[in-house]
Amino acid sequence: MDRYERFRRAAVDRGLPGDEVDAFADQLRFAVWAGAGGPEGEGVGQEGGLPRLPVGVGWPSGGSGSPLPFIASVDCAALPRAEGLPLPVDGSLLFFLHHEDDLEADPGTDGSGFARVLYVPVGTEAVVASPPPDHDRRTFFHEEIPFLVPERRLSAWVEPVLPEWVEERDVEFESEVVKQVFDGLEHLDELCELVDELWPEPDRSSSFRIGGYCAAIGGQDPPWTRMAAANLAERLAGEPDLPRSERTRLRRAEEYRLIREWVPLAQFHTGSDFYYGCFLIGSDDLAAQRFDGMRSFTMFTE
């Protein structure tokens, strides 16, 4: 029995209306959380240290030609499965990001600016990469952050994730579709409580997340809002007389579409206290292993 079926059965057993259960489950996602620790011998990847790169592949570099700091890697075959998250069943994913340069750049449409995701298929000959030349004598960041950080092994688990409007019971700035869903959920508190009962929050913290929804960071626009604005810019520029209310409706509808069709491929804290990394990818691209479709949205935490 998968997690969605387990949730539906438990909800129906409590007498909750089936239409509400289905509408709520449509907003519920399951994501892979990773952090240090876990049972001895368990491991799904690493944060920091040196990446294992395919033979003949150089250290990934950014738009400036400088090497990109290595964030983490995960062994897809070792990751726990999360329903609705079409990760590769094997091979490895490696993540690189220069958070300061990425924040200043426009979000790339192909992930080739100052953020990279490298997929290494199973069976590929790979070796531990040598550090880039002069990595210990160059200043890569404005802050005193080393280019290489000590390796830390990761263990992983699956957690349920709900959108912010559900968590905060607030739909004021959401799309009309979300408001309709919200208005139809008379047993919202009970449904949320059921999720917490079925999957209690573990007594451990995650530093790297795959799937779910984008975390709300700082006071800036979230990635969905920025993507929606970019997608609608040409159309709205061509319709200068369009009422503000209609512009708002179109933007919120586009945001909702993006939330439905895109998924966080990685969310993580950087070596800085002020920057947070967020890589997004379309669900179809993820399922097809088209990782060049990734977009990076580094966020400032204050």
C-alpha cells in the first residue's frame, strides 16, 4: 500500500468525506529529506568533500569559467522512494552551486549559469575528483567560506509536505483554483492532523531536501512568482490596458500551474548564513532525466 492509499483509507475510516479527502490528497506531496546521522552503515550520499566525477569529465564550472563549489551527491538507488517524485532508480546526482554569483544572475533556463546538476548513470566509470588548482589560495566568496568543506555522509527518509497555504490556513494571495479547493475543505484541520499522526515528524534535522514544495525564505518573491512573471512578461507588455485585477489573476493562475508542474530537485543551506539554494525542475523533465532543464533560484534569507 503506497502512502496516498494509506492516507485515503485512514481518512475514510474516520468518516471524512471522500471528495474532501481526494482534494486534500491532491495537494499533499511526499519528499526525500536527508541529513547527517542515521543508522550505522546507512548512507545515501554525501555533503561536501570531493565529488566522484566520470572519467574524463572536468570539475564543473560556471558562467565566469571558475569552478563551482560542490554541494552534495546522492545515490538514487539508495534513496527511499517518495510517491509522485520520479527520480532515477539508479545512478548518482551531483549538485554544484556558487550561491553569490547565482543570486546576482537571472535564473537560467538551462541550469548552466552558476548552478549545475550532473547525472552520472549507473555503470559509468567515475573517480574522486582532484580539487581545482589553487582552490585553497583563492577567494571564491565575499564571506570567509572555503571552497571545499569537510565531507559528511547523508542518510535519508520520506516526509509529507503540504503547500504553505494549507500550513498557514491562508489563501488571500492564492489563485482562484486554490481558493475553491480551500472553500471545499470543511475538515481541513482534521485532515492535517491525520497527516501528522500517520507520519510524525522525526527527531532529526534535514540539510538537503528533494521534492515537496519550495520553502518560504526571507521576504522575497518565491521562485514560482519569479517564473510566472517571466513567463507572462511578453503577453502583459503587449496588453498595456489590461486591468490590474486581470493581471493579478493571470499571474496567480500561472503560479499555480508552475507549482503543479515543477518540483524542487534540491533545497539546501549553503555555507553562508544568508543564502539558501533551490533547484527546480519540471516533473516531465525529471521523469525523462533531462537535467539540463533545471533552474536555480538562490534565495537570500534576510
